[in-house]
Amino acid sequence: MTFWERIKQSLRNLMAGRQGVDQLSLALVWTGLGLYVLSALLGSGLLSLVSMAVYGYTLFRVFSRNTEKRSAENRRYLTRKNRMQTNAKQARTRFNNRKQYKYFRCPSCKAWLKLPRGAGVVTVTCGRCHNSFTQKG
């Protein structure tokens, strides 16, 4: 067994039963890097300490043996991230189509609805909560 194969095997043994790197850990690494660069640009010792704390938490997550808890954290992070990405994509779509459609929210469930511009006053039924109300198009 060569030197590098022994190193690889030692790392495999070390990480056996541990969480390892996931999407939240990678996001924390990038967040820590951004905070560290910002602290260097601003000369802020506090931001530098915060970035080191973020790196410390990242290492704690990577080497944690409580995989259920770390997996739940990662799932919550991915759910929030996907929700934010979806909201941003829908906002871009609403902005790009603002000349063809009038966008508004249902007064009951706050779902986004749209009407063609120039449709006049129309009775709208929400597809989510089935609430009917009048809206100018």
C-alpha cells in the first residue's frame, strides 16, 4: 500500500459515520469567505471573528456524528433556498410580463393572480382558495 493510499484510507476511517460535506456546509464556507473578505476590506475585527465562528460551525457540522440532526438542518436550508429561488424567478416573470398582465394578490389567501391588461372589471375566482372577488384588469 502506497503512502497516498494509506492517507486516503485514514481519511475514510475518520469520516465513517460522520455527516460530511453537504449543501449547507458549502453555503457556510462561501458565507465565511465573503465575511472574511468584507472584514479585510473594511478593516473590521468583528466581521473577522464572525467569519471564523462560521468556519468553526462548518467544521462542527462536517465532523458531526449526529447525522439525523445535521440532515434535518440541511433539508430546512434547501427548503428555504428553493422557496427564495422560486419567489425570485416568479418576481422576474411578473416584472417581464407587467405590460401584458396586471398582477394582484387574492385578498383571502394572498396568492398571486393575473389578468390581461384592459380586460375591464372582472369577477375573479382564486384557484387556490376559490374566493370570488371583483378586480379591474
